[in-house]
Amino acid sequence: MTIPPEVQAPLIAALRRAGVRECGGVLLGEHVGTNDFAVRSLTVHQPGAVAAFVRGMGGMVKAIKTYCRSKGNDFTRFNYLGEWHSHPLFSVQPSAKDHTTMRELATDRRVGANFVVLLVFRLHCQQLEGSAHTYLPDGSVHLSKLDLEGIE
């Protein structure tokens, strides 16, 4: 999962605004190669509590539809990839609750996703760090490569 600099900038701004509170949103992206995706846009929901983020469904569907429409409804190339949120005071590894929530989303036949990705971020010494996990409809979870372009 690649996060280009132009997507990192609003992400970092959201993390700074939220401070010690968790924040998050939706990942919208592009299929760029076999098992290779790039985040092209993300939404930012209102910050939650210090150790909790509540998924906001309100604008999520509209954001996904708007993004897909802007890309010519080429759903096999441009689509919803999953979600992101922050762990400003904790490890960037998903919590047990994070795993449960994403597994439920990935295995929900009404959602119809082939996969969903969870990215967890934080600012550590003002540097962006994160993790990527992919959840499949069979209930499995896989650690995925996270490429923060431009960050060594």
C-alpha cells in the first residue's frame, strides 16, 4: 500500500489537529499492479477520544460515490480500499477491537468487498509512521507492506 506525499500532507495535518485524540477516515485508491494499491484520497472524520475512534458512516458513502464518479466509475481500478485511524499514544499495530471491526467488514456479504485494508498511523517525533493490514472475506488478516513515499 503506497501513500504518496500529496496524501501524507492532509493525513499529517489531521493527526496534528487531533493531538492525543484518535482520528480516522476512509481510504480511496487505485489498483496499480498485482496486489499493489496506492491511496489517492482519504477522508478525515472528527477526532474521537484519547483511546477510541468511532467510525462515522454519515459522509462515508457519499465520499466513496463522489470519488468513484470522479474516476469514471472504473471500479476495478479506482475504489474504496478500507479505513485508517490513528493511535497517537500507542503502537501503530491494530488493537483486538480494530481486528474484530475490520474482520466483520471484510466478511459481511452485504459489503461485497474482495478485501479491506486498515492503516494505523501516528506521529512519532513529528515523523509519520504506520502499519497496514489486509482483511479477506475468509476472515484472515495479513500484514501488508506500507510504503510512505519520500520517507526513508
